Amino acid sequence: MLINYFINSNECFSYEVLRAAGYANYGGADLGEVIAITSKIRAGNEDDWLRLWKSAADRAFTNAKNSAMVGNRISTY
């Protein structure tokens, strides 16, 4: 599996990837997105890590803001 490859080839971020993936069970992460993001991070490249996760956070914030602007209510997942 791709996430196993990432964890084995990118030891400096492996804990953080497992932590992010672990939130999927509680609605705090999308496992597909975690895999998609980590597949683009070069081994040990902190700039990739920061840029890609910030981009994901910005996208989530924008989606939430747009949803609120059209009157969608907060989910009680």
C-alpha cells in the first residue's frame, strides 16, 4: 500500500502520517487525501510537507467558509 511505502521511505514524517490517518475514523481526515498528499512529499523534504499540508488546510477552510456563506449548518458528525 502507498502509505506503507511512504512510512518506510520517509521516516522523519511517518509518525505524523499515522497520526493524520488515524483521524479518519472520527471524521477528522480523509484517508484518500492523506495518501494523495503524502505521495507528493519527497523523503525528508520539510518544505514539501509544509506546503502540501498548508494547501490542504487552506482548501478545507475555503470550503467551510463557502459552505457557511450559502447557509449550510455545521455538521454534528
